[in-house]
Amino acid sequence: MSQARTSNQVEPISETAPAEANHEVTTTKGDSEQILHEHTLFAEPIAHIGSFNITNSLLNSWLVVLIVLVFGLVIRKKLKEVPRGLQNGLEAIVDMFLDLFDSVTGSRAKSLRFAPIVLSFFFFILLNNWLGILPGIGSIGQIVSENGHKVFVPFFRGGTADLNTTLALAIVGVVLSHILGVMAVGLWQHFNKFINLKAFLEIPKKIRREPTIIFINPIKAFVGLIEIVGEVAKVASLSFRLFGNIFAGEVLLASMSAIMAFGVPIPFMFLEIVVGLIQALIFAILILIYLNINTTAEEH
């Protein structure tokens, strides 16, 4: 169970096991046999297209994209100049987010510029977090044979409970912040935030007036190299924080459900709803902060 499953043989019989079963489940088909069902750190493949594995977390992410796409198309067709009903509520939510973004960027123009990117991250992560709590996600699947054992593999798994998904989101967010940074302040200016060639080029020009520059500017260049390490740390922090919280929530719900399937998990489900919202908001705001920093000139 330590490596991703790539060559499972699906049994002709398909069974549904409860999501709460974070332990071995015993079923009877003539002779008694054990079916392993446990939460794995890796996403489990359920189908293949050539050498490409379609995992249960990938299916869940595709489902989220489909929901967002359909919802967006429906709302777009019903937009009116005078908002009413659902449109009125959505515009109030957008205004609330813009006010929050203004507190980070200090500019409504910047907030409007970054809002489509940041809100895309927020709603994609939020829906992935919440879908993982719904009945059927993690509890409906198939039984496969692996190394002589029967293993239950769910068809769907929370997308953000897979490190591949959170890592991809973090890389896209950080790389995008650098692309917009280059567009905003220029390639040379942005490049010198990390590899400060400008600091060395200033030494011959200013050494007579400021002799201490021979010590100060190399320190500035070294600080820029530390910033490169910081960019890698951003990716690690964003991905592991989101993954760790959501995966831990799934394990917690499974453990509580194993104690008693009815009643006991309900408070923890509400807790996971709150945690899912908070984690989506934290991820989105951090991306906004990175966008704002990289698109601001260094002297400002």
C-alpha cells in the first residue's frame, strides 16, 4: 500500500463500502474474505488511457470544474442590469471579497485586476474541500485484486486530499505571480529581486562617494538569493498546508465514523465545512499577497 496502484485487476463484482471504514472490512461470498479499505496518502487510479492514469482525486477535480463551468454559464445567461435574487446575492459576495482584497492591495484597481485569478483559486479549492464530505465521495467504488488481497478503491476522493492537486495549485499560483510581476515592473527589475546584478554594477559608480557600498551591495545580492529559497518555500507551504488539513479531516471523519456511524460524525462534519472554507480563503489570500508583492516595484 506504499506505492500508487497502477495495475489493479477489477473484480467482476462491484461493492459499496462505507466511507467510515478506515479499517479492514469483512464480506462473505461463499467463503469469508477480508476487503482492505484504508485512506492512502496517494490518489488511487481507477481507469487508464494508455499510460495515463485517471485517479479518483482527478475525477473529483474534473467534477468541480464541470460544476463551476455549468454554474457560470447559467448565471451569465441570467445577468441583468438591475440585480435580483441570486445575482444580487452573488454581487454582494463579490463586493465583500473586493473589500477584503483592498485591505491587502491598497488599491481597488489592483483588486479588480487580481480578483478573477484569486476567486478562481478560492472556489475551486472550496468546492473540492466540501465535495469530499458529501455522501458517496469515498464510499462508492470498486473492489480490486492487489497482491492477493481484495482492496476497496473509491471512484471519487476529495481533490485537495491529494498532494498532486495542492502542489499543482501552488506551482501555478507562484509561477503566475512571477509572470504578472515581469509584466508589471519589467524583466530586469523583477530579475534583480532575486539575482541582484544591479547591486554589483552600482559598486564602481558609487564607491568613491560611498566606500561602504563595497560591503552593503554584496549583502543585498545575498538577500536576493535567499528570496529564491523563499519562493520554493512558498510552494511547499501552500501545498502541504492545504493537503495536510484536508487529508487529516478525512481521516478524522473516518475514525469517528468507525466508532459510531450515526450521530457522532455530525459535529466533525460541520467542523470540516468550516476548515474547508478557512483553508480555501487562506490559500487565496496568500496568492493575492504574492501577486501584490511581485507586481510592486522594489522601492515601493
